[in-house]
Amino acid sequence: MTRNLPDHHRLLLNALNNPASVVEYKIPDWELLLRLVRRVKLLGFLAAELERRDLLDKIPVRAANQLRSGLIRAKKLQQLAHWELNRIASALKDTPVPMIVLKGAAYALAKLPSAEGRYFVDLDIMVPKESLDQVEALLLKKGWRHRDISAYDERYYRAWSHEIPALIHRERETEIDIHHTIAPVTSRVKIDTCHLFDDAMTPSHTNYKILCPVDMVLHCAVNLFQNNELADDLRDLLDLHGSLAVFGNEDPGFWRKLIERANQLCLGKPLFYGIQFSRLVFQTPVPGNVENELNEKPSIFSRSIMHFLVPPALFPLHPDKPSKYARLARFLLYLRSHWIRMPLHLLLPHLAYKCYLMVVPGKTVAKELGR
Amino acid sequence: MIVEQVPVERFVSLLSEQGLRVKLGPFNVQIRTKLLQLASQLYPLYANYELVEDEIAEFHVQVLPKHSVRRPFASFVRFLIDGQSPFPSFPSDQALAVLEWGINLAVAVRTNHLLLFHSAVVERNDGAMLLPAWPGSGKTTLCTALVHRGYRLFSDEFGLMDPQLGDFLPVPRLMPLKNQSIGVIRNYLPEAVLGDEIFNTQKGTVAHVRPPKESIQRAGETAKAKWIVFPKWVANAPLKLEPLPQSEAFLLLASNSFNYGMLGETSFKAVTQLVRTCRCYKLVYSDFDRVIAALNELTDDT
């Protein structure tokens, strides 16, 4: 992998895979590295890695200042997310609704290595679909509100998405995304969420529920290869790498359980890509060819296309000279993400609407009409 | 080497190609723009800034023309930091204000290794004087007057404090005068170098004052704060300089900080130490001669 990588990708990947090596970086390398890690939201992560190794005093002071600034921000955002979680739990304490913490906050609760220094911009939780109205109504009563969104977006969320429009608390302004499943309801993947709730676990030092290790890995893979457009999503792949490495190391039966669960939930394809790219980019220690035991695998044709498109999308563009090829790869993956998320009869009107918005921004129109 | 030692053609080509790299106090900024009007405004105003060589630039900003499909004949500009646009586009005659505002935003959002007060800071007799205030209280105007009357400019906008050492760091940037202040300063300080007046910005008409050369040359010299003065300009008001209790100064400082909450305990301790070691005042003024005399007296008395 590293052989064919553009220089700026190698600079970034080397810093992430082998943080101690950055003490050798020259001034121009540092300047570029800081811009790249910011773009993929990993400034705080790199700072945490360097701080843990006591290396922040051994690098150029300007770089260290930026990294420290990023780490302070990350720690504050984590504190806010944990407090918000505490507030949500308190608001829902009289209801028997089970709530599962997802994504970043869950990685922090599971003490995964990639959680340290991670930026928490919002908080993701999941509740059963049948309790969604009740939870939403309760939170709205207790100080949260919806952001102003257009009627179109409102309908998009309610009818087609795996989450409802975000809620924010009127004083704290932390955003909460409430999910009822882990993939959009319109996608070809249908997940029986009962299994996710049944097997959720509570880490020893907390009162919150998180997905069990195999489901956490699957959710990460689904999010990356099913829900997202992959552009600049290197952080999510790093999350996947971190969770595979930790869980695989803790439990010798992890890999067998992971494959069985993926087969049970019909999530073979995203997991296949997740394992492949995590190993390709971060050299994740995945035994043998476990992904070949998946029932559902992408075709050889899809695999080879993805092999060319995914890395240039995940890694950031060069800030001064973005490659045309990488832009094309990102555009194609953008189309792919919509293609697998929605059937064609929904997708075409949706993309048409998005094009219309690019020309006539909805909010500006509303404002001008209001004047 | 400083900007004025660079021929104007070279200055324009730096801006339009690899980027102009200048030292703004503790930060290095790389600026790129192909807009000739902006380049010609920047050349005299940035004349005294040092060019950055062999150092990391923390901020990479760009001002680009933007073409609007909806209004094809109007001319707009976009501000980008690291290729991303943090706010919407503006009419292109506001490019300089947009650039300065954008750099301030970048400093405010990305800097947490320092405590950031929303405050003008000037230095006299080896002590820094903080002038924290809400927008509209005349802090830039007062700061402009002081730095042309013997005070050294740290900043009209940012009090940058190293929370461990307790030192304030100069970041002498252009000072944007607003509306009536422009005429007031032109009358009071004919020697001040002002940029073009920029009309219809979000804050009305703006004109930028170039910081005194000495303030930029000495931007590496930090100082401990000795005085905290909360100023307010009130038309025709007699001068009033009253001591302020530490507790009140604490609250005013903490609520006038960009990242007080972000730094948590660190900022609580730093502000506590600051109000305990400084003399704190509330100032009401209308007349420059009187206010400068009063502040001179204050800063002479050490």
C-alpha cells in the first residue's frame, strides 16, 4: 500500500501508524502534516499519541502549540458529550426504554485507543423504533429542541433515514442524533435491531449501554461503507482499525463471532471492505483471510473498483494541489453512497433536489423572500 | 526582511502564487489572493510585517473571487482557511475586511494553548494594560489613540495570555475603526496610516489603521499585565476612572474570553492570578487628551 501512496498521504499515514517517527519531520513536513490531520479530524488524536509518548516537547514548538490546542479542544468536547449523555439519561430515567450509546462516545466508554483526542461534535444514541416518538416527545418536553430545517430535510429524515432530525439542548447546544437502526431504512440492507438491543453490554465502570464488540465493529463498517460518502473519512477507518485490533486481541473467539454476526445480520459486504481497507491502510492484525468466510462478499469487479477509489477518497486531498483523480474518486463514491442508500425512484428526485439547492441555496431564498 | 523591502511586483506575485508568508505576533500566516485590489490595499498596511522564512505557518488563508449563478453581474469574494469556507461570501470591495476578520476567526477558533481575552492590550513602562470590552464600547478607538501616544500595541482585539507563565503576547494586527471613529481618529491623529474606507460591512463603514512600526518590530517582547481597565466611551461624559473589585473584574474578564470555558481549570487559575496581581478599574471617557493623561498617570505610578 505505502509503495503507491502520494507523498502527502505517506507523510500522514506514517505519523498515524508510527507517531514516534514525527520527531524526524522537517519544517515543511510539519506544516503540511498539520493541515492534513486537521482535514481528517485527527489533530487531537495525533496530539494524544504524541503526548502519551512525551514527544510534544521534542517537535517544533509551533506544531506542538497547534497540537496542544487541538487536544484541549478534544478533551473539552469529550467532557461536554459525557455531560450531555448524563443529562439524556436523567431525562429518560423514568421510562423503561433501552438506550444504546453509539459511535465516538461509545468508543470512549469502551476505552478504545482511537477515542482519546477524538472530536465529539455530536452525540449518537439508539432507541427501539417503537419508542422513538416517546423519547423524542420526552426530550422536547425537557429542554431539547429541533434545529430549523427545511420541510424537505424533515421528510428525508423521517421517511428514509436511520435517525430523526437532530435535537439540541436550548442552553448547552450539544447536538444529539437519535437513531433507531444502524443503516438507512431505504437501503438494501435490512437489520433486525432486536439482536443489537439483546446483546448490548454495559462497560464495568459506567451505567450506559453500548453495542457488544462485534456489533460495534459492524456498525463502524456499515457507517463507513454503507452510510458515508468516504471523503476524508480516514478517522472512521482508524476507529475500525482500533476496535478490530483491541477486540481481536482481548478475545480469541472474536473473529469467529464477528463473521457469524455479520452473516446473521447480512452485513457481509461492508465488513468485507472494512477488514480489507483497515488491513491495507493500517496493517490491522486480522488472522488469515477471515473475510472469505462471509456469506455475502462484494463481487471481484466491485472489489477492484473500490480498491482504486477508496484510498484517494479516505485520505485528504493535497491542500495546495488536489489531484483530479482523487476528486473523481470522491465523486464516484458520493454517487455510490446514494445508490446503495436509496432505490432509484427515490434517488433521482433527491439528487435533482440537491442540484437545485447548489444553484439556489434554500435558506438564502427564504431570507430574501422574508425581507 | 519586512514587506516594504519587497518590490510591489514581487509582493503581488507572492500573494497570487506560492503565498505571502508573514509573522503576525506568535502566529505565521500564509495569505493567497489573486485580487489586485486587495494586494494594493495590503501592501502599505502590511509594510512593517516580517516575512516568514524556515518556520511553520499555522494558518493558510485564501481570498477568492466567487461567481454567483443567481447574481452573475455582482462580484463577491470567498474566504478560505485550509481550503474550507467558514462563512458565506461578501461583496468584493470588502475583501480586506473579510481577510482580517477571517484571520481573527482562525486565531480565535484554533488557539487553546493560550488564554484568549476579547480585549485590547497595550504596554507602557514594562507593564501590559488590558482594555477588555464588549463590541461597540470604543476599545479599538482608544487603543489606536494610545498606541500613537507612546504605548506599545499588543492587540486591539486579542489579549493572548500564556496561562502557565502569566505573560501576555503581542499580536499587532490592523485595527479596524468603525463608522464615526474613523473621522475622530483622522482628526485627532493626522499621522495615523489608514486604509481605504470600506462601506456597508456587517459593522458599517470600516477603515484599518496600520500598527506603529515599533510595535511590530518588538512583537516578540512579552509583558506581564499590571492594569486591567474596562473602558466605555460615552459622549460628553466627564472622565471617570474608578477602582473595580477583583471579583467583578474576574467575572468581566472571564465573560470577555473566547476560550475561558475550553481551558477549564487552567483558565480559572490564570484569571484568578491575573485579577490578584493587577490593579483593576472601570473607565468612562469622552475626551482623548484627558483619558491619555489619566492612563499615563496610572501607568507612571508603579
